[in-house]
Amino acid sequence: MSMNTAAVNSRKATGAHEGRAPTQRKSWAVPLGLQQLLVFVSLLATWQITSLYFSLDFWISSPVAVYQEFIRWYASGTLLNDLRMTLTAAGSGFVIGSIGGAIIGFLLGWIRKLGDLLEPLILSLYSLPKVALAPLFVLWFGIGITNKIMFAAIIVFFMVFFTTFQGTRQVDRDMITNARLLGASKFQTWTRIAIPYSSIWVITGLRIGLPYALIGAIVGEFVAANAGVGYRIKEATSYFNTSGVFAGLIMLMLISFTLLGILKLIEKRVLYWQTAEVALGEDASKHIP
């Protein structure tokens, strides 16, 4: 009896020790955010030192010179105006392309015969180099912001279309058949099974398409524009202003990082809804009258 008691006490002591161990290790761990900050500062320091001691200003500029370029743009008012133009073009193109790609992708994925009929045509259009379409868009829409919006929209459209199309085709048809046998209408199978089931594919398409919306807007500004981040990079290149080019690139990185962060927050909310709705679809006998 005493041996059993000793064994139990030993296990309790061991468990208590093991339970404290992670806490002790965790107290010594460096937070991920601090690690990322240290990496960022190290890269900036390396960049500055390399540029300073190896005379590489023309090739890679320097953080100080890039910062001064930002200050000059802000003082002249071009910084905020360029951001507004690029964000308007990329954001509007992203919304238009996403809505169009999601709707058409869902319809062609759901209506299989129509999808099989039009898929070769859409693949042929998708295979065209998008940059080659930029001059055509200038002819159609001029050099204003509409040109950049539509160019970004057409790029995003294909990204969202193909993910939605494939996701809709992977919807469990047996689940739909069972729901129809239980009295569900076509509208109910769409809203309670097909759309929730394929929504994760739509989100994937949005995540892929968001950076491409920015790319589309920038390419449009490269081709024909008088304002915007892409135009500012092109202008800096024509004057061999490496600091201006790097300032524009860093601005694009910050824009993309911010937009992807916003999309990630939206994704968490949508995927929570998707999980609940798919559960309703799988339990159709309880939720479909």
C-alpha cells in the first residue's frame, strides 16, 4: 500500500514538474513579433552599411536616401495622390474582377454542360499574356483611371474564376441528391450546400487575386498614366533615380501587406460561416423543411 502511495506521489510530482516545464521555457522565448522586428532592423542595417562602405548607391540606394525620397514626395503632395490613384484602381479592379469571377465560375461549375462548352474558350483567353492586352485597353478606355481598373479586373477575374469553377465542381453531388430527395429546392441546395461548400475556394481565389489586382494597376500605370505609384516608379527610372524606384517598390510592399492582412481578417469570418453552413448541408434532414 505504501509502495502504491509512493508511486502515485511520484507520478504527481513528475506531472507537476512536466506541467511547469513549458511555462519555464515559454518565459525565455522571444515573441515572434520581436523576432520579426529584429530581422527587419538587421536587414535595414545591412542595407545601409553595404551601400555606405561599398559605394553601391546607384545600384541599391540606401534606407536613408529612400526615406528622404518619401519625405520629398510627401512634401510635394505626390505621395498621397499616387496612393489614392493606385489604391482606387487596384481596389475597384479587385472588386469587379472578384464578383465577376465568382459568379461566372459558380454558374459554369454548377451547370456542367455549359461549363464543358465554354471552358476551352476561357482557357484560351487566360493563356494570353495579360501585358499584351494593355495597349488594347488604352485604345478602349483611354489613359484615365478606367483603363487601370479594367486591366486589374480582367487579371483578377481569371484568378477567382478558376478557383471558384474547380471548387464548385468538387461539391459533393450525393449530398445534393439526398437534400433534393428530402424536399430541398434548387435554391436551397445552392444557398445551404453549394455556395458554402465552394466558398473556401472563392476565398483562395481572392487571396491569389489581390496581389494581381495591384500588379494590374501598376502595369496600367506603366503603360499610360500621369499619376500613381507605377507612374512614379517609371518616372524615377527615366531619371536614373534609384532611391525613387526603391521608394515606390517599398510603398507597393506596404500596400500589399496591408491589403492581405485585411483579407485575412475577412477570411476568418467567412470561413467560420462556411463551416456552419456546410454542417447544415450535411445535416439536411434536420434543417431543410
